[in-house]
Amino acid sequence: MTISKQAIFSARLNSIKSIIEKSSEKNKLDLIGTNLGQDFNKLLKEIGETYPEINEALPAQITFNGPFNDMQKADVNYTDLEIFTETTLSLLNLMQSK
């Protein structure tokens, strides 16, 4: 049995979503680490390449230019990442219903 790329993408996004949902509201305001941001960017790139019809609707890549970059922090917090994750999951669901 082969697992579809869409199912793999959804599983990865749901994992991120699940962890964020379990976090306290205070923790959701913390900036995400660069490793998580880079992994999310890679996932967005893979999704965009697999489904070019939704590429332009995907969230923007996470950046690492802010003052906390030296502390290995991205320019977005966990609440932002939660929104990006939800958006991406919704777009993948559109592809599934296609």
C-alpha cells in the first residue's frame, strides 16, 4: 500500500498543529526556533512543488532576519505558525476534494 503525498503532508502539518494546540497561550507568543521554521519552509516548498495550483495561496516562507536571529529564533511566533499550519491544511483539503 502506497501512502499519498497529500496524506504525508497532512500528517506532518497535523503534528505541528497538535503540539501548538497543547501549548499555553503564553508559550504561543514565543518565537519559534530556526530549525522548526526551516523545516516548515521545506514542507511548504514540497507542497508547492507537488500542488502548483495552490502554490500562490500557501503562506509566505518564514524568515530569520529579526533581532533574535542570533538566538536561533525565527521572525514568527507559535500563534503565527498555527495560522500558517491551518491555512496549509485547508488548502491540502481542497486538493483532496478535487
